[in-house]
Amino acid sequence: MTTARRRWLFAAVGALFCAAGSYAVLSEELRFAAAPARIEVQATPIESFDNRDPTKIRFGALEFRGGLVLTSNHKAFGGISAFHLEPDGSHFLAATDNGSWLRGRVVYKDGKPDGIADAEIAPILGSNGKPIASHGWFDVESLTELGGQFYIGIERVEQIVRFDFHRDGLVARGEAIAVPADFKTFAKNKSLECLTAAPANSALAGNLIVITEESLDAAGNHRSFLLKDGAVGRFSVKRSDDFDVTDCTVLPPGDLLLVERRFSPARGVAMRIRRLPVSAIKEGALVDGKILIDADLAYQIDNMEGIAVHRNAQGETVITLVSDDNFSAIQRNLLLQFVLVDP
């Protein structure tokens, strides 16, 4: 990639990131699924992560295993902003910005992601059985499972919604759970990007962990919450180097992984993964952790917004990242996999 083209991409992609929060409002028609449907997802392999050195596989604490560029002719496909992967490392459930479920199966070849099979898309339904996006509940940014129920975080309305997905599948109806009044003070479209369940073997078991994208406390750090049965705990996560949180997941047995994004006109687009100890999370705490990887557009990244972890048959810890293309022709839906090699 030439220097001129890279500068153009930095500017163009960055402008889209900045505009993403208003995209759905400006769009004449939200691109969410009208009804459950089977779809075809085309997957183009990504053979190397570093655009300059295709032989390099080690990046920080991670080793690149493989990746895919995902496309589909279905009009609601895209905007993948949250991703849940089952322990088998294959079956997944994802949510899109505009309020669609996407589920399917990652196909592997020689240990690398090779395709997507059995893909289905459907509208995320509210308690009335109608698509949540049809009454203004969109910007779905986060997804987790707790106690056999799935929860999504909706940034536009600062709500967390619960689904009995195992029972009802793609026609599950959502039930909004009680959230703190603090949620109404979040910065617009900079909030519910990280939603995960605390490890089952930790002192925080049963809690939902919420970390905001760029809703900051008085010290300039990410406002964060513990939610359990109506009880609320408040803490902060250290913000550094202008990175903002875009998703999170648990790294067993007791750590939290954050995927973060940065854009500035001078420095361009970048992403990183940070590892935080769950044991450090408590009322009033300021939590920080080490960086596992960081990358800019010299690497195969886009608007990285989803993260999941599983262990494969060889006992390796595999980290999966997905990107949100903002339904843009110049961005991509990516699925990237790395193996943790520096525990």
C-alpha cells in the first residue's frame, strides 16, 4: 500500500468512525433483517496480518492464526458490532448495529478459519414481538451470556435487554432490565460497548460488567459498572493514549480482555487489546492492565468492535476479533483469529 493511499484510508475510515453514531439516523431505511432468513456469507481468507511482511506471525503476546473478509448479498448483512462464540470455537451468535441477529458456524481448515456455514439473520425483537430498531432501539454494541440468558447493550437508548435465546432462538423476545440512573448521563453514542459476565469462579460471579466507550469520569477514565440483582457497583478503567473501549470478554480463569480503538487525524486508525485482572475490579477502583497487541492500518484491521475467546482441541487459547463496517463500501467485515502465546 502506498503512503498516499494509506493517508487517504486513514482519513476516509476515520471520518466514517466519527460519523458512525449518526449513520442510522441519517439513513432513509435502517438495514435490519425483516424476518428470519438463511443467507450466504462469502469468506475471503486473510493469509497474513502484517501488510508489509507476510512471513511475520508474532504480534506482541499473540500469534496470528488466520482471518476472513466477510460479505453477503443480503441487505441487512454488515455492521457486526458484538460477537459470542460457543466453547466449540465454531458456532457463533453476533449482533449488528442496526438490530439484527446473525448466527452461523465458523468453518476451519488446517486450524485456520476458512468460511462461514449455516448463516442466518433475523431482527432482534422487543417484548412486543416487533423489531427493536423499528421503535428507535438501535446501535446494538455489546453481547454476553449469563445464567443461560443473552444480554445486549443498546447505545442509542442506554438499555440492557435480556433474551431467552436458548429456548426461543431467533424469535426470542427481549426484556429490558433495570439499569442505574447514571446511564442517562453517558456521552451520546459513547457508552455500552463493553458488556460481559464476570467469571463464574470469581468473587464477582453473577455480575454483569459494563465498561463505557468514552463516557468518562472526572479524571478522564472510562466509567464502569457491576450489575447484579438490582445492586450497582461503580469503578473506572484507565483510559490511555486516546484509545476507547469497543468490546470486552472474559479470558479464563480470571482476566478481562478489552478491545480498543483510536482515531486521530494525525495518527490515523489503530486498535489494541488490553488484559485486566478481574480481581482488581471493586467499588471505587481504577483498573488498568497490560497491552497484548496494538496495530494500525499497516495491518489487516478495520473498525474492530467484537471479541471472543475459546480453547481449541490443542489446548490453545484463541482470541477472535470481528469488525463493524458501518454498512460502508470502503470498510470491511473482518474475522481475525490469534493464539495467546505469552500468558
